Amino acid sequence: MKVSLKQINGPWDQGWVLDKHMVSSTFLGNDDRGNPCFDNQRTEIGQATYQLKYQKDWTQVGPLAQAVATNVFPMLDQVGFVLPMPASNVRQRQPVTEVALELGRIVGRPVFSDLLRKATTGKSLKDLHSKAEKVAAIGNSFSVNDEITTEGCWNVLVVDDLFDSGASMDAACAVLREYPKVGKIYVAALTWK
């Protein structure tokens, strides 16, 4: 898949995003029920992410995981395990978790899909506009579930689908920094807004 890597800075040790999500979005008018319609043009990574997340096209998991494995993973030093960002919406299968599991399989690292937890806050971050509003909405919703049964300290790669303000990733990293089994924190998002 074609990528356009962007480095992102925050309270993590190193972070990357594969590509911009949307190239353009043109308002086409309202449909017969009054709902707005848009002509959305996405990058290849953006389209694959959209297909996976909103169309349940699970065939996108492999190519997206491979894109992270090929373009981001080699730049990171001694990743010990992979961690998906917890989802905001409950789904039977979580797209980010599926990508993280496939990434772990490709790079030969364990994936702890229940280590980082997020309590529901009742507020959707995508409806909020400023980082301050998002930080307030997130509050203390992140926690660590100690599912690593061995002693030690490892570098972690946190995988997410969309990077916008960084509020969720900031909060997740703050909690992970307190967990004694985490060394360096690396982040990789599929797209940025």
C-alpha cells in the first residue's frame, strides 16, 4: 500500500502515522431524507481504514498490518509487544484489535488486547472540536489491566486507527507510563485527520 509517513510528537518516545485519511470532501447536497451527502476522496490507507472500520471489510486487516510492519516497525527499537488502542464503540470484532493481532503475527511479537482499557464516558470524541474538550471528556477513563504474567519491562507499540488531536493517545500513554512492565512507548496510527 502507498503510504506518506508523518512523524507525530507527544508523550510517547516515537510516533508515526501511515497517511492522511481524507484528500478532499465535497458537499453534494442533502438526500431525500435531509441527510448531507459528500463526495469523499481518501488516500489508499484512508480508504482501507474506512472499509475496515465502517464497512466491516476484514480483508483490509492484512494489508494495513503489513503497511505498519513494513513502514513503521523497522524504525522502532526492540518492540517487546503490540497493544491496540481500546475502541470507543463496542463491536463484535474491533478493527484496531484485528490489525494489532495481525501485526503481532507478522512481526513475531505478542499482542495484549486487554491490557489497556477505556471506560465508556458517554461522549463521542469525534463530535468535540478542541483538544481541551477531548481531554476533559476522556478524564480518567484509561486504566491498565495487568495481563502480562511475567516479570520484566518491554517497549510497547500502541496501534490506533485515526490520529487527530492526540488527546486519547496522550491519556493512554500517561497510564502506560505508570505501568512498571512498559519501557519505551511507540505509537503507530493508520491515518491522520
